[in-house]
Amino acid sequence: MSKYLIAGNWKMNLLQNEAIKLIEDINFGISSLNLSSVEVLVCPPYTDLHIANEKLINSPIQLGAQNMHFMTKGAYTGEISPAMVIDAGCKYVILGHSERRQYFKEDNEILIKKLKSAFDANINPILCIGETLKERELKETTNVLFNQISILNLFEKENLEKLTIAYEPIWAIGTGINATKEQIEEVHLWINNFVYSHFGLNIKILYGGSMNATNAEEILSTENVSGGLIGGASLKSEQFLSIIQTAISLSQ
Ligand code: 13P
């Protein structure tokens, strides 16, 4: 298992030509890097996936989707199935991002189904969890995370080996205010303890929320942080490449 996973969540950004340019720039930038200890992932919008996959032939960069439906096929207008995600070249899928929980009412019931279909389809899920600022201020962080992570109890260890968790405090997403090293350390230790004590597993735990080239070293060097899920900074090749470079330096 590589030491770090550096993942870009492009969210609802970049038209096809812009996506091609970004992929080409990242590809060019990493061609001179030693990626033996760092896995790189980009998660473009659905409409950019096929062309991204074409551009990533012979590239070590992996492709992921930002969401998917849990049904295999049928009359679900506007939805994308696990098989479609695989067909577009994805090895990963982000599930339960706070923007989906907030704007599209994704809850534990839906996420259980999505996790199950990801495991069934052999897609590696990245399950996002995180608290609001109010919840943190009310000292509810652990309760909220417990509620979100407890759905894992419904799954077998052999499936959970394929899981990555992303801790994304909602108040840090897109705000320019990342969680402090101490806050990240505390939560990542808690998540690591939960997963290890329940399933005997050490899985990757990413941090997400205003991560950029400047704070990457501090965040990635924190204990139990095995990578980043990066939004805004993953849309700029120099920022994303710099974060990858930081991960490489830290893993040496
Ligand atoms: P930002 O890096 O833009 O804060 O977004 C983080 C995120 O939501 C990644 O999934």
C-alpha cells in the first residue's frame, strides 16, 4: 500500500477542454516524479470522465467519480450506475461528500446502499465524514462522526479493506480555513481507533478542507493522515503538483 493518496475532487468545475488541459499539465508535471510511495487520483465531473480516461492511458494517475447511484440499471432518470462509472475508467468513487449530504439529502440509508454497490462492483469508495462548525462548537464532533461512520458495521472486513475515509470538516471546505494540525490529529486518531478496534484494519484516512500547496506539509505530516482530498487547489496544476511533491518528500 502506498503511503499517501493525493486525490483531487474537481466538483462541478471544468468543461471538457479545460479538463484535458489540466490532465495534460498534471501528467507532464508528474512524469519526472517518483510516484512509488504516492498514489494520485483525480475525480472530474461525469461528463469529463471518458476523455480524462483516454488522456490517462499510460499515466499513473487514477480516475474516480464524485458520486454514483446504487442501482445497477433501469429507470432512474439522470443517474449514473456503478457499471457506467467503471466503463468510464474509474477505480474510485467519492461517497457521502458533505455537499451531497447537504444539497441532495444523502443520508446513512442511501450511503449504506451506495457503499454496498461500490463493494459489489469492485469500486474503491472514499467515504466522506465531517462536522459543521456549530457541531464542533457544541462539542458534538465525535457524536456526529460516530453516527456517520457507524454504517461501516454493516459490512465485512474483506470489503472494508477497499475503503478510504476522508475527514472533511464542513467549516473548512472552500473557506480557506483548514483545520489545525491538533484538530486533524485528534480526529484522525479517533477514526483510526474506530476502524482498527471494530475491524482490525488500518485503512487510509484522508484530510479535506482548504488544503493547498502552503499547508500540505503540515497536514500530511500529521499522524494518521494518509493523504488529502483536495477541492479548489486540485484545479490548479501547480498547486496540485506541489502537494504531490510534498507527499513524495514526506514519504522518503
Ligand atoms: P476545498 O479543498 O476546496 O476546501 O474542498 C475540499 C473538498 O470538499 C474536497 O472534497
